[in-house]
Amino acid sequence: MKNSYSNIFTFNKKILKKTIKNLNNGKVIGLPTETVYGLGGNAYSKKSIQKIFKLKGRPKTNPLIIHYYNINYAKEDVVLNKYFKKLYKKFCPGPITFILKKKKNSKIHSYASAGLNTVGVRFPKHKVARSILKEIKFPLAMPSANRSTRVSPVSAEDVYDEFKEKINLILNGGKCKIGIESTVVDLINDPKILRPGIIDKSKIAKTLKLKINNSYDQKKNRSPGMMEKHYSPGIPVLINQNKHDGKSAFIYLGKKCRNKNFFSLSKNLDLDEAASNLYKIFRLIKKKGYRKIQIGKIPNKGSGIAINDRIRRASNS
Ligand code: AMP
Ligand code: MG
């Protein structure tokens, strides 16, 4: 079934066939995952990878995450180590990306991994992504479906806002449940978190029975492409604010809403819910024509760590 946008489609068997045909032909499509919407293409195809980088305006030094149906599909391309196996068992399919060694005979195109000998792999949980990954004969290279440095999309309409008719297929899977990008964990040596997410450091440490370090707050260890300027709604963002300036949009946690300029991430102070609403509210505020966003203090625990990471980088724009 088609809706009012010419390139947004509700997922069904017929559209699955069309999707597979598009991907086999090297096309790039928009599709939902449980974290954010992705811009997916054949990870083994130079042509598809080049399209993704071009559409996004993404620097070639920023590697793409490679998405698989399950561990059996991934073992052809990457070396699976003991840490990976434990985390995979506990969290996959789900919102976590693992940095692993690329196998010598891996078919992943070197452009997708930005010439590195490591690969970021993920196993998304969303049923649309899984139905596709199960049927195709290659993994999907899939960054978030937004132009580089901008806010990630959490609905099919958001993807349309980013690329309009430049892609011919956007699959509608409703609003993303998680709403922020996956946790990225580097498993090449001692496990470390490169990008915080809903699966936080304490959950990973508990599963591996290890103390885990962060890399995202140490400039020298940051992963390639972990750009400081990112997640930008296109207007100035000020964080850790405690006083409304009277005219900007004010993002906060909790119930008390003084006037129409106030936008709550979660009325119940639930940090997972807050994370899932962040990008939706960024886009809403931009659409309403505000010139600036102020954000109150967000507790730096659990998913609050991931929220603070994203809003700090949004404020660097
Ligand atoms: P995005 O595609 O925008 O969700 O971002 C992907 C994230 O994964 C970026 O922060 C990349 O730097 C990181 N990433 C992907 N592949 C690798 C890799 N091989 N090594 C280190 N980081 C990676
Ligand atoms: Mg992204």
C-alpha cells in the first residue's frame, strides 16, 4: 500500500520483493531499525557504498556499520572472539555494534570500512530489517538515513525530509522504539565503549565480568568518524541550562510545563523514554521555527549518558 509520499511504502510481501530487487541492483533504500532509520545498501558492492557516502555527504574516513541477520552470516567476514560471543548471546539481535577484525578474505568493500582492517557489525532487531537481511545474499552497509552531521531520523517521514525523492524506496516501520543510535563497543583488544547507547557500560561490564573503559571522552582514542560536530538540528543548542531565556525552545525532563516553549523528553523522568523522544523533539522544534534550543540538565546515568553524548555534540555545531 502506498501513502501520500510517492516513495514511502508500507512493508508487505510484495514490497519485500521490490526491496530485494532494488538492493540486488545496487540501489540504496531507507528502512527502519529499532534504533533509528538506516540508509542501506549492499556492503559488498563498491557502487552501493559510493552512493551511500554521496547521498549523506559523509566523509570517506567515517566507516559504515555492517548489518547481518545473525552470527552465521557474519562469520564469513569478521573474526568472532570470546567477548563478542558473550555479548551476542546476551544482547542480539539488538542495539549494539561490535568492532571486530576483518577477515583477510572478507567480501566487505574496503570503502565501507574506510580502509580499516576492522569492521563495525550489528544485528538489528526490527522485523522489517530482519526480513530483508534474511533474504539477501550480502550484508547491508547502513548508516543512519540523514545527511552527515544532522539529526538521525526516527520515522519514514523524517527520512523523506532528509532525501526527498533522491531515494526511490523508503520502508515505513513506524516510529523507532529506541530512537538513538546503537552502543558501539570496540572488542579488538580490551573492550571499550566508543559510542554510548541504551545498552550502557554497566550492562556490558556485567555480562563480560570486566571493568570497561570509555573512549568517547578521550580525544586520542576516539573511533574514526566520531565527529565532534554531529546530531545537529541546524539551530544553536545550549546544554546544562537552568533558566529559560523567554523565547527559545526549552527541552527538559519531567511534568511541569510552563508554556508552549517547553518540551518534555519524559514526563516520568524515564531516561530510556527520554532518549527515544530526543530526535523527534529536535525535528519538531526546528519545524516550529524556533531559532535556538536550550536543554536543562540531564542525569548522567544509564541512557542519560547517551543523551548527554548526543546533545553535547549537537551543541558543538
Ligand atoms: P553511524 O553510521 O553514523 O551510526 O556511525 C557509525 C559509528 O560506528 C561511527 O561512530 C563509526 O566511527 C563507528 N564505526 C564503524 N565502523 C568502525 C570501525 N571499523 N572502527 C571503529 N569505529 C567504527
Ligand atoms: Mg549517523
